[in-house]
Amino acid sequence: MNALEPRRRWWPRSVRARAALAAASAAAVVLVGIGWWVHRDVYRQSMDTTTAQAQ
């Protein structure tokens, strides 16, 4: 990179790129939330089954 070349920014400049980044971020948050919910539900069912077998 020479002194005349502008520095690249981390955040995109175009509206299309910003919208795509925002949509990808929102999708990631939703997927993490769904994954957490599924994990919690499977864990709860597993614990219920284990408790019933122990009794």
C-alpha cells in the first residue's frame, strides 16, 4: 500500500454491502438463538428421561 492509495475501512461504504452485512449478522444471531434453544430442549428431555429411569 502506497501513500497515495486510500486506506481500506473495515465497515463497507456502499448501502448494499452494509445491508448484506446487517442481514448476515441478524441471521447469525437467529441461528445461535435457535441452536441454544434446541440444545436446551434436548438437554431437558434427556434429564427428564434420566430422572424417570432413576426413579
